[in-house]
Amino acid sequence: MCVDTNLLTLEERRICASILLVSGLLSNEIDCPRLLELIPILVPQRNLRSDQPFYPPRQRSNFILTSPINRLINACNYIVQQNSDIDLLGYQTRCSANALASIIINSRQFN
């Protein structure tokens, strides 16, 4: 039903909320240094082929795999892989909820 009407499912809305939270933290619109220090930002030493802005820490259990920080990191990495024009740091343009929703709807058609 959500696919027919181009509505986002609950899972997709959670992905949008996660990405907007991380984007707000990184662009300093949300002031929470304790949460910001938990996000592992990938700073490459040289130009690499990897386009992932965040590196997920090693997981020793499934419990850690489904933790909120890992879900934030995986959601952001997924969206950046789907559309490389998104700037999560907010240097060029702030990613909006409408832009994220359209990216998710377009990626839904290809999966």
C-alpha cells in the first residue's frame, strides 16, 4: 500500500529521522557533544575508493549490531551509497526531509 501511494514505510521514516539527526549533529544545529563523540567519522589519510563517511565499529554480538548508533551509521552510509550528491556535513546544502524521502522512494524502485 505504501509503495502504490509513494508513502514512506515506518522503517524508511526511521532512516530519514536518523539521517536528519546525524546531519544536524555534524552541522552543529543540534548541540550534543556526548552524542557527537559516539559517531565514528571516517577521515581517510589518502584518497580512497570508499565513499562511506562513517566506519562501523566491529561487532561481537547481534545485540551491538542493532544498537542505535550502528543503525545511525548504517543508515547514513546507505543513503550516501545511493546518492553521492548528499552532503551530510552540510557544507554545500542542508539535506532536507523531502530530498531524503525522494531518494528512498527512488531506491525502493531499484531494489
